[in-house]
Amino acid sequence: MDGDDSGGEDEWASLRRRFSMEGMDWGDHEPSARTLHVWHWVVDAEANLKAARHINDKLRRQHDEEKGELEAYSSHLRQKFEEKVRALEGEAGQLRGDLEALMAGAGAVATMMQQEGLHDLANSSLGEQIAYLLVERSRLMEELTSARTRPASDREKDLTAQLIKSCTDLELLKRLHQETENQLMEMTDRVRLLEKASHQVELDNETLAYKILIFVEVNRQEQVSAAWMSVHFTLECSGGSHPGAVADTRSQNPYE
């Protein structure tokens, strides 16, 4: 019983302090007037609590909508990233195939040179091979022109055959050289496109990381704000502050 009396005295003392905080004297009011004032405080606390719940529900709905938008955006970026990765892998495979074909053509030319006894020339660059054949063609053309002024002989026939063969080889090398240059230009353009696509993928990843960071920070602030508001209205309902303290306490929240 003593504990109950002590608790009751504490509550009455708290109620008197509340009247004093509101600028009213406990002894100047009749019990009915005191009851009316307490009732007004309870009604105000309920209204504030209802408003806080409404705000909390609105924030929760807004949070769910933003979370859904972020998840959809993340899924969209992930899909785009996977598509770009597949495209880059396909381009890389095609480039490998072109390079292998180019190397095979160069190997075929080198083999042909070795079969003709031009071992040193077979290991040289394609440009040097073409330059050598141009010199040989000029030499053979001069010999052919000189031979036309003399009766034909076996030597001249051999020279003519060699000239025809050299011209044919030269045309093959010219065509191979042109194809090589075209392939190199195409490969250069593809590499440039791959670098550009890779850079765009990096930018998309940075954008996604920034969005996720913002989402986490907003979510943390909303949780802290909701917890702060719940504590405040608990104190309000228990009579620990006057009705206008909702706006004051909310302005003290460092996360809003």
C-alpha cells in the first residue's frame, strides 16, 4: 500500500508540474476544471500521435516506392551490363578469328617464299616482301624488253615464265596486303568501340553504386527519424511535455 501511495503522490506531483509548465496554478482551479485541462492534453496527444502515424505511413509508402524504383533501375542496369559483356565477348572472339586468319595468310606467304628459296625474305615483313617483288618485276620486265629484240631462245622463254609467275605472285601479295590493311583498320575501329563500351559500363557501375549509397543513407535517416518521433510521442502521451512540444522536438532531430 505504501508503494501505491508513493506512486500516486509522484503522479500528482507530475501533474502539478505540468500545470505549472502550462502557466497555471494548481490551487486556482476546481477539480472539474483540472480534469477538463487534462482531457484537453490527452486529446491533443492523441491528435499528435495520429498525425505522427499518418506521416510515418506516408514515409513508409514513399520509401517502398523509391525502393521499388531503385530495384527496377538496378535490374535494368544489370541487364544492360550483361548485354554489353556478351557483346564485348563476341567482338573479342571475332577479333581473335580475324587475327588468326591474318596470321595464317602471312604464314602462307612465308611458306611460298621459302619454297622459292627466299628464306631471308620469308622472315621479313609483308612490306619488304612486296618491295622485293616489285624490284624483281622491274628487272624481269627489262630483261623481257631486251629479249624481244633478239630471236627467242630457251633462256628467254624461261625468263618470260619467271616474269609471269612473279607478276602473279606480286598481285597475290598486293591483294593480301590490301586485305591486311583493311582488316587492321577494322580491328582498330572495333578496339575503339570496345574501349568506349567498356568506359560506359564503368560509368553505369559508378551510377548504380551512387544510387545504392543514396538509398541506404535515406533509409537510415528515415529509420532514425521514425525512432525519434516514436520516443517523443511516448513522452507526450505520458504527460512529460506540453502539447506544442511535437514541433519543437521534431525541429531538434538532427537527421531531418
